[in-house]
Amino acid sequence: MPAALKLSIIIPVYNEGKTIHLILDRVKNVALINEIDKEVIIVNDCSKDDSEERIFSYQQNNPSLNIQYFKHEVNAGKGAALHTGIQKATGNWLIIQDADLEYDPEEYNILLKPILTGFADVVYGSRFMGGKPHRLLFYWHSIGNKMLTSLCNIFSGLNMTDMETCYKLFRTDIIQSLKLKEKRFGFEPEVTLKLSRVPNVRIYEVGISYYGRTYAEGKKISWKDGFRAIYCILKYGIF
């Protein structure tokens, strides 16, 4: 009997004690198409709040959800947490899930379909295409995102609409084959540019929802991360 297909869900966590149980509930409740199993890999990047206690409590109270927990003893950044999660993944495919409530796990199946039908190896969930709900926030962030995406397109040869999206679904063997270096928010342009150079890789986009949160609600990205992204696009695009 062939082994069951599995999706690894990588959740980087930094001070998300207030919402981690909510996103885990959503991940647990989503039914994946083709009866695909779920493997949840949580990487706690040295949180200062009660994230670890909340995660341990959730594991104890929800034994049916396959949760693998890892912790960094020193805060190393979101990219570093993703590196750890990617290395530990054992699924056929891998998707990134932030620990906040900005993205809806019910939409995993939208990203899986182009892969399961044999068209794609990598699928990005775009917040800027399709008819899904999109919270209206941060005009200058949206302008910056479009500029970064356009710059990344120039060097990658792709025509994507949302390079900075959280929802990126990969064939696990492809993402694990990349030598990723960026430990903070430079992960997005680095992984995109390196993916674009994988021979014969098929990258697709699908429209997804976006329930953005404000800085008061816990949003962490800042203008400094935008400048880092430009640096990384030039670094990995040119050199």
C-alpha cells in the first residue's frame, strides 16, 4: 500500500501567544483534498511571551494534530525559523503559515490544486489577483510591495504579482535543495530568485484572501525590511 501523501505546514513563531491557538485550530479543521495528511512544524524563534506554554498546552489537548515543535535558544529571525522548519519537513509538499490570522488555511486547497493536477512545482498565493477578500490597509506598503515584486520580476524573469506573500507552497525536495542564507525578511526575494533558476521549475500563482492586521494588532514588518528586500534582490539577482 503506497504511503499517504503529506503536507508540511511550517509555522514560525515569535511572540504569538495570543493567537497561536487560533491559527492551530484553523489548520486542524481544514480538510485537505485527496485526503492529504498534515504535518505541522512549529519553530519558536526565542519568543519572550507565553508562546511556548500555549503551544505545549495545545499539543496536549489536541493529540490528533501532528505537531512537531522546535525552539531557537537565540532569536535569529523569521528566515532562520523557516530554514529550521524546511530542514525538518517530511511531507511531499511544504507551505509557509504565519502564526497570526492574516491568511486562511482553508485556502491550502487552492494552492494544492495546480500541483495535484500536474501543472505546478511551486505555487504562490497572491493577495492582488482574483476575487477574494482583502483588508484595506497600508497604502504605502502596497506600493512598496508592488515595487519589490516588479524589481524581483526583472531579475527572475517571472511575471508574479505578489513576491512578498506568506503563502508559498513548494515541492519539498525542491525547497530543500536550495541553499538559503537570509535569516530575516530577506527570505522572500532570496527564495524567489533561487527558485526561478531551478531547471524546468514550474511556478504558478493563485488568488487568495488577506486579513491584514495593524501594528497595534501585532504586525511586525517595517520600512527597514523593505530596504533589506531591495538589497537581497540586487544581491541574489545580479550575483
